[in-house]
Amino acid sequence: MPMIATLLLTLILAIVTALFALQNTAPATVRFLVWEYQTSLVLVILSSAALGVMLAYLVSISARWRMARESRVLNATVKKLETRIWELEGQQTPSHSSPQSPQP
């Protein structure tokens, strides 16, 4: 997907999430194991969305590193092959010369 389309889609999703959160302003109780916290539903929605974005980014880091490493290896291979082609082309001698027509 082109970068501009990705940025546009991200912006649209962020606006929709913010609108959804702002329309849900009721108080909410968040419970986790023995921990309990009273807060606004807006904060719960926005913090959950932010946590999801951070987790998705963390999960994608290993794939990005792998692709960057593979790109470096492939670029090095291309450079070596280009050098080899240049060397081989420099060693070539003409295998046959075109016949020249006799001068009248």
C-alpha cells in the first residue's frame, strides 16, 4: 500500500476512534486482578487504542529488522555482481570484427 494511502487511512481511523471515545463519556470502573480504578470511558477507549498501536508496532519491529538485514545482504550481493560484470566486460575482446568494404 502506498505510504500516502497508509497515512490517510491511519488519520481516518484516529479521527473515528477519537469521535467514538468522545461520545462515550460515562464513568467506568476498570478491574484487573485485585486492582480497581474508576475513570472516564473516554480515557479507557483512548488508552486501549494507544496500547494497541504500541503493541502492533512492537510486534512489527522484528519483521522490519529482518527485512532491513535481508536488504543489506541483497544490496551487497548486487554490488559484488555488478563489480564482477564490470570486470568481465573489461576483459572481453572482440570475437569478430565486422568486415570492412574495400576502398575504391
